Amino acid sequence: MENKYIKKIMSVAILVILLVLSFFILKPILLSIILGCLLAFIFTPIYKALFKLTKSPNFSATLICIFLILIIVLPLWFFTPTIIDQAFKIYLSAQQIDFVTPIQNIFPALFDSEQFSIEVGTMIHSFVTKTLNSLVNGLAQIILNFPTLLLQFLVVLFSFYFVLRDRIALIGYLKTLLPFSKEIEEKIFKASKEITSSVLYGQLILGVIQGIVIAIGFFIFGVPHALLFSLIATIAGILPIIGTMMVWLPMMIYLFVMGNTFAAVGILLFGLVSSNIDNLLRPFLVSKMTKLHSGIVLIGMIGGIFFFGILGLILGPLILAYLLILLEIYKDKGSSGIFIHKETKKK
């Protein structure tokens, strides 16, 4: 009896040690593995359609991997030097911009005190300079850490390939590890799939589309440093509630103050279209799917950025969503509630 007890303790101890060691081994590339899994989830419908034609899982997954490499590497190769150049130019220009005079022209009554105007101008200048400094440093770090980023990208690619090809076997394996009944397992996987689709398609894809729309407006109306502002607008478009308005509204005001009324009106029109794309396309992209409350998505994204970096924009909301799913199922109320509800088509 004692031998059995000792063997059980030893087995658990060995398992815990191996789990801890495995975690430390995978820790540097864990986010890359997760990113590969999320990309595989996004591209699964394309893989299924391609698999019907080729009947080969390896060939289908390889073709999609090549496509993924092209849509990631080519834009980075062509646009990164331009973005870095534009960021550096904006950083230098910001050192000499007079922030006080335009504000005084727009709100003369509010800024009639010279001392108050100077203090506000100093605060704005400090904020803009620090923000641009962080952006320039971030872009510089990308170049300096290129070998590391290349290895991380290879991990993303391998994870993407194998999850895409063997997703059914992986899901089956994960189900065997869960300590729940079959009914609960089905509920968890169904709700998780729906909420993941809602966040990835309804937030990420829609955000990118919104960013592309306002980017077209920036280029048509000759906005200075349009490529960099388009990138920022695309990232902002992913954020719920805030959206691309965070970029196009200040740009419109800037163009209006500079006397370029035609461009300002054009950016306003494209901005309104961009901000309302969510209402037009969401019913088609995430119809009848479980939808996460936009407040939870925003909190998850902000917290995720602090914890995971840029990938936290996706991971933060998903982690909170999975927690809420488990809580709802634990209460035996399905997957509906104040924070999670079904998305339905508008009639």
C-alpha cells in the first residue's frame, strides 16, 4: 500500500517537474504558437474549400502557408522602410510644431489666458513627442531584433501548418484532457468556437476593413505620411468603441485648420463610412454567433496589450470570454448572459 502511495506521489512529482520545465522551454515562443493557432482558425474555411478540391491535407495546408507568407512578408518588405522614414520625419516635425496657435484659433474664449495656453501646449507637445518617440523606438527594435523575429515567424508558420492540417485530431486530444462530462465538453467547445469567431472575424477582420477604407481616403486626399497614419488607423479600427475615429477625426481637424477644406470634407466622408462599416458587415460576418459585450472586448484588449504586447489585442478578449463561458456553463445557463449574447441578423 505504501509502495503504491509513494509511486503515485513520484508520478505526480515527475509530471509537475516536466510541466514546469516544458513551460519554461515554450515560454519564449508561446505567443508565436498561440498566434499560429489563431491564424489557423481564421484560415480554416479556406483550407476546407481547398481540401475539397485537392483531397490532400498536406498540399492544401502548404498552399495556404505560402499564401500566408506572401501576405505577411511582401507588405513588410515593401512598406517597412517607408513607415520608418515617415515616423522619423513626423518625430522631427513634432519638435517644431506650434500646438498653441491652432487651439487658440479654434477656442479663443477658452484660451484667452497666455499662461494657460502655454501650459496646455506644453502638455500636448510632451504627449505627442513621447508617443512618437515610443513609435520610432518600437520600429527600431523590430529592425534590431530581426533574427529573433524571423525565428518567431518560423514557429508561427509551423504551428499554423500543423494546427490547420491536424485540427480535428488536436481537438479530439484536447477533449480527452478536459475533466468534464461529454455534454459539458460539447457546450464548452461550441461556445468557444462561436466566441472566437466573433472576436476574430467581428473585431479583427472588421477593424482591418475599417482601416483599409480610411487608408484609401488618406491616399486619395493626399494626407501627409498617409502610410503610417493608415497603419495606426487599422490598429485603432480593431479597438471597439474607439475605432478609426481616433485617427481620422484629428486628421480632419488638422486639414481644416491648415485651410485644406476640400481634403477635410473628403476625410470626413471616408471616416463616416469607415466608422459605420461595422453596422453594415457585422450581420454577414458574425450572424447568429455568440457575441461578447464590447466593453469586455475593450477591457480585454487594453489589459492584453499590457500583458502580452500587440498580440494582447486578440488574446485579452478571448481569455476573458473563455472565463465567462466557463462561469455561465458552471451556472448551467448555457452561454448567454449580460456579457455574452447571441448575434442575430437585423431584419
